[in-house]
Amino acid sequence: MTKLKIGLMGGTFDPIHYGHLVAAEEARINFNLSKVIFIPAGNPPHKKDYKVTDSEHRYIMTALAVNSNPYFEVSRVEVDREGYTYTVDTLKWFREKYDNSVELFFISGADAILDILTWRKVEEVLKYCTFIAATRPGYTSEQLERKVKEVKNLYGKEIFILEVTGMAISSTDIRKKVKNGQSIKYLVPEAVEYYIIKNNLYR
């Protein structure tokens, strides 16, 4: 029996933008995923250097962004968890939710994959799912390929590299644009743009 394949896409999504959506859709098509579940981070330990927008705002923006795609969902698993949220706990939760007839794929940006060996309980993380590294402008494939080989040598786990349609959009730049009163039209879905303005985010 063919295993059902489900994609998980974690991220701060502060805010979610078209780059995230394109990466998720291309992963869904290339890896024949039945759906992609977006998981906005609750209290990410690696973002201590800047104040992350309240998780409820980020959850709502993500829900608004994925609403028009029947293959996309959003999960509150990290938003509702107290304390710092670690990928290992989230993956364990999904692994327990779905039985072994489901194959889990974790879609992540290439920048995060470059740091994967520093993640909490990395061996356990790699055990729960297969990683898809979505490339984006600014990261050389040589760096990424070296990291993928290193992970395979250390843990015997394959990380797939997915070349995503080049979209040089970043959440950091979007926040800066909003702060400076510049337009973010066509960088984020219209509903997300409206939500940011209505709730006076990033000012």
C-alpha cells in the first residue's frame, strides 16, 4: 500500500508571504504530497534577537494566506504550546497524530537547513520525517550540498533539495517596508496586506 504523504511547513511567518506559498506548492507537486500543513512558530528560541509578532496575529495571517488553496491547512500546535517551541516536539506530536501509514515531509528554507546540526535533538528530528530544503536567492548550492552530505554521513538520512522559483521576498524586508510606509502589495496575499494595515502591525 502506498503511504500517504503529508508536508509540514514550519516558520515564524512574520508575516507569511508569496515566497512561502510558492515553496509549499512546489514541494506539494514535486513530492506528490496530499496536503501541506503550515505551522506558525509559537515562541521560537532562535529569534531572541528581535521581538516576534504575537503568535495569534501570525496564525491568523497564515490562515488568511492559505485559505484559497484546498491542499493547504494551518495548525495551532505551536501557537497553543507554552514556553519555547522546538521542532522536535512538533514533529513528535505529528508523528503520534498520524500512524506509520503516513510519510511526513518537513519543508524548510535552505538557511534553516544550513543550521540543522545545531537543532535540539537533531537525531530525533531526522527520525520523524524527511526534510525538503527549499532553495532561495542568497544561498549557494555548494554550501547546501555540503550540509546535506554531512547529515547523510552522520545520520544516514537524505535531505532533498528543491529548487524553488526565484522569489526574493523576505519577511524582514516586508516588515521594513511597512515601518517605512512603503507598499507591500503583491509581496503578500491581499487579505494579509489588509490584516497588517487594519491591525497596525510592524509600524
